Amino acid sequence: MNNKCLDCIALTIAIIGAVNWGLLGFFHFDLVAFIFGNMSWISRIIYAIVGISGLYLITFYMYAGGTSKTRE
């Protein structure tokens, strides 16, 4: 089953979350809290979506190092 669109969306959300964590670690600046407020309901939803995307991306380890089989 190929979910390329879902994979790209999840990867993009995870990258945004990683950038936010990088900003937090290097500059003590939380971009999500800056834009949406400190732990408002919108920022909590965004954090939850980033977490769900990260959990979904764990499935990428099933494909790592594998070869795709094609029908001949």
C-alpha cells in the first residue's frame, strides 16, 4: 500500500516540529507558543499533530534497508 501523500505530509509536519525543537534548544524560543500562545488549545493541537506524525514516521523503519519487489 502506497501512501506517498500521507508520508510527505507527516514528514513535513515532523520537520516543522524538529525546527521548533531546534529553535527551543539553541535560542530558548518556542515558535509555536510565539505564534499561537503559550499552551493554548491551538498550540496543544499542533503539538499533538507533530507527535502523531512522529509516531507514524516510525513505520519508515520497516522500509529502511529493504528492497522494493517488482513484478516481472
